[in-house]
Amino acid sequence: MNASPEPGQRSTWPLWEVFVRSRSGLAHQHVGSLHAVDAEMAIANARDVYTRRGEGASLWVVPATSIVASDPDDKESFFGLDEEFRHPSHYVVPDGVVGI
Amino acid sequence: MGDHAVDALLRVGDSCLVLAQRLTAWCGHAPALEEDIALANVALDILGQARGLLTRAGEIEGAGRDEDALAYLRDAPDYRNLLLVEQPNGDYGTTMLRQLLFDAWAVELWPALVFSTDPVVAGIAGKAAKEAAYHVRHSASWVVRLGDGTEESHQRMLAALDMLWPYAGEAFLDDEVDVAAAESGLMPLPSSLLPAYRHRVESVLAEATLPVPPDPWWQRGGRQGSHGEHLTYLLAEMQVVHRAHPDATW
Amino acid sequence: MYTQGLDQAEPLGDEDLSRLSERFEAKVAAEDKVEPTDWMPDAYRTLLVRQIAQHAHSEIVGMLPEGNWLSRAPSLRRKGILLAKVQDEAGHGLYLYCAAETLGISRDEMVEQLLAGTAKYSSIFNYPTLTWADCGAIGWLVDGAAIMNQVPLCRCSYGPYARAMVRICREESFHQRQGFEIMTVLSQGTPEQKAMAQDALDRWWWPSLMMFGPPDAQSTHNDRSMRWKVKRFTNDELRQKFVDMTVPQAHFLGLTVPDPDLSYNGEHWVFGEPDWSEFKRVLSGDGPCNRERLAARNKAHDDGAWVREAAVAHAEKKRSRERVA
């Protein structure tokens, strides 16, 4: 037998994030989380918890600890880019020109 | 079609109904929130299967009994369910093992019923076959987890197996009703499902590190209306409100 | 997924703190959402953890009074509907526990607080369900009041809570309808059924009004909660809205609302004062079923311990076998 963890710890099920593809052709979208001991249980639980009303065509489950998030303090340096020329509305299309 | 058809449908329908009644007792009391939700899904599916078959049995009988008349106004001797499903919930391991022993039968039965000569039954079976395939994954994975989990869980599963195993064989014992139902094309002969059942249950038990017990005297009689002590309590509780208001609708 | 953002590395200086605090207040005032990794004042975090956990506990304890009737539902259709409804409450509790977990508290901790009796949950679930009609009254009144409370929470400033509430509200819309349908059938049924419906309304009416919390004048958390856009309406506003909506429904059913002071002033239904001493008593542990409800939760938790442990042990075994292979 392995060294047993504390009784309280022993029954803790890890957290998983759940992503559902609601219809074929759409991307998977984060819908919430749940607890499960392994991937098999996480997928089964995701089906039971998050697709009770036929919301799903495909499921992803990801251990919550595996997700790397951007740092909110980096928000401005990460996302503060102001490059309007990347958007089509930046350009003037002369009157009468079509198909551009 | 006639009496044998009604009886044969009630044998499956009543088994589903009694099992669904047992499973609902876990709602709000399961070992984890996720499992509470999962088990309610199973119970809902099985209740739906029961409703379909009871309704169809009532139609074939032609005496004006609908699903509720059949569910609420029959006494235990008129119930045709397997003894297995009337066994008490016990601990979660017992419930999961009972479920496996049921699901492993259902997952063979429903796909066969898709070919029933009764189109209504075939329709019910098409949906139920998909549900049963999910159910057996769920119950098998729990039996494996608990059998091959901790020392305590292993011991509990051994006890559950000892308790439930004698009820595992009833579903496969043919009698004259079954033969008539099979000849009419309504249902497969129960014994024809046994090899696949045995194979599935034995492989789950092996993965769960649980020994396959030797074949005992299979407890029987439920499908003919001879039940154990538990069913009358179950029915008394289930039927109490309905019977207290004989002419009411709900 | 957000917990790693919670390790606040070094303590902040006063200047940083006031800058962050200003930015936070501005963000909330501008109706922007707060997300788990964003800086937030400790008091905001505490407020949310308490509210979301209480909300989650209410869903879970709320399974018990109705779950009590699953075995006796008088038709198979009703049995199925009720099971789906009570199952939804488990789902809602789960979504909410997950939302609270993004704030750095684990579900285990929250559950322990509930089981130890140190966390609160909605006082309404400490009343007994005595007849089948109670399932109707709960769906109609209790879920009706809950929806009234919850719809504004879909716009709550905390993103994960707001998103959970959107999902919950979408799912919950059938709960109230199935309850009202039960009441409709009963009130149009036999004299005994109608009496059962009236009796259920009599017992659930006042506790439902109390679900909105104490009168605004006595409510301690209202101000901050409103400023931080966790709450959008005061207790009294929501209570009035509920009464205005529900009284005509009771009249449709041909039932009598058990309030002798009830009258219509041309705009609103004016109603009597709930018994707030009863509210406090039930909330503080002396309702008819407080002990029973907590005992049931504790029993489920204790009876399930070996199952949860075995599942973890099995998953570990499987992983170590995979490593060897």
C-alpha cells in the first residue's frame, strides 16, 4: 500500500474544465467545470452534467491544472494593440468600385 | 397476440419500473454530486422504457388500462418483474452491481427487440438500446472502480456479489410465455441472450478483480408473480397517493 | 481553471492598492465583468464566496423536500418530471460550487461548512413537504421566487457567477411551470385535491415571501452588494414583484392567498408583514426540518466516503499501471 494521504484529501476529486461542441460545425465552447477522478469519469460526468438537454455533439474535458492563462496584469501589453490598418474598415474603397 | 404478449411485455416493463423506483431513492443522496446527476439520468431513461412498455401492454390487453392503471393499481402478485430489481439498494456498490447485472441483460435485450414484430415495441427498443449502451458503461465502470479500489471497497463488492449473484440468472430461464412470445416474433427467447450476458458480466468482474461465483440455484419466480418480501413495501409506497384518490387525475 | 491566478505573489503597497481598487470600482461601475484572475477587493471576494456558496447549498438541500415525493408521485409522468427537476437542482448546485471555486475556495471546504452547520442555505427548505400538492406549491412559489431572485443575477458583475446563472435560469424555466401545472390539475380536481392545493398554498405562501430576505431596512448586505452589482434590486422590490405576479395566478387557480391584508391599490398588491421572528428562527436553526435536512446531507456524505475514496484509489492504480506499461 502507498502511504495514505489524510482522510479528507483522499476523497478529493480533481477539477476538470468542460467544453461542448453544441452542433456539428461549431467550435467547442467552455461551459463549466466538474470533479472527476480520471478522464473517463470526467467525460461521462460532462455528458451527464452539461448535456442533459441535448446541448452537445462533442465534448472535451481538460484537467483544470493544465490550463495556462494569460496574466491579467499583462492585459494592456498583451491586448492593447491598436493597429487599425488590420481591419477592412480602415480603407477607403472608391465609389463605383465593386467586388473589393 | 394475446395474454402471452401482455405478460411478456410486463416482464420487461415491470422490471424497468421497479428498478427506476429503486434508483430514484438515491436522488439527493448519492456519494458525489456528479454521480447524483448521472444516476438520475439512468433512472429517467429506465422509467421512460417502463412507461413505453406498460402503455403498449395495456393497449394489447385491450381492457382500457393505461400505464398508470398498470403501475398503480396492481398488487405484487400481478407484477412480473425480475427478483433482481426488487432487491434493496444497499450501499452504492450494491446498487451499482445490481445495475450492472440488469444493464448487461438490457443491453442484449433491447437491440434484439428492435426486430420485434410489434412495431411499437421495436420503436421503444430503438431508443432504449442506445440508452442501455450508456448505462452499462456507467455501471461497469463503477463495478470496476469499486472492485479494484480500496480494500474496503473490494470487501463491500464481494459482499454485494454474494447477495445479488443468485438473482442474476432469472432473466434467462424460459417458460411457456417466453416460448409463445418468441414464436410470435414479439421477443427473443430469454435463454438466447445468456452467452453474451455471461461473457460481458464475467469480463467486467475480472477487470474488477472480483471472482465469478459458481452458478448457484438461480432464484426465480418474479416473472411469474412470486416475489420476495421487499416488493410489497416498494409498491405500497409508490402507490399510496394514487390509490388514496381513486377517481383523481394528476 | 482559474486558481493559479489566485496566488497573490507579494503583498501590495497602499498606493498600489488604492490604484487597483479605483480601477476595480470603475470597471464594475461601467458594467464590465470581473473575471477570476482580475484583481478584486477581499471584501468582494468574501461577499461572493458567501453568496454563491449559500446559493449552491440551497440547491443541494433543496433537493430533499421534493426528493421526498419521488417515490410517491401519483403518476409515472409526474414521477419523471419531478426526477428531472430535482436532478436539475443537483446540476445547479454543481454549477454554483464550480463558480465559487474560481474564487479560490474548494468544493470540499464549502461542503464541510454546510455539513458542520456553519454555512447558511435558504430557510425555505427547512419546511416539511406534507402532501403531493407541496411539490406543486414548491415549483410554483419557491421556484417562482427563486427565478425572480436569479434573473437579475445573470447580469451580476462576477463573470463565472453570471454565466452559471444564465444556464440555471434557462434550465429552471420548466420548474415553475411544472409546479403550476400540478396546482392547476389539483385545483380543478376532486374536492380533496383542491383542499390539498389550498393547504399547500397556505403553508408555502409566507415562507416564499421570506425567501427574498429581510426587509430592506434590516438588511445588512444590501448597499455594498448593490454598488458592486452583485445585486440589482432590493429585497423589498423583488418581494413586491413576486406578489404582483403571483396573486393573479392564485386567483386563476381559484385559491385563496392566506393574507387577510391583501388588497390591490390600482398598481400593486399590498400585502401583510411576514412573521420575521419565524424567519430568523428558521434561519438560525430552529425550523421544523433543519436537523433532518443536515442529517440527510451528512449521511449521504459519510455513506459515500468509501465510494469517493475507492474511485480515487482506482484511478491512481490505473495511472501507475499505465506508467509501468
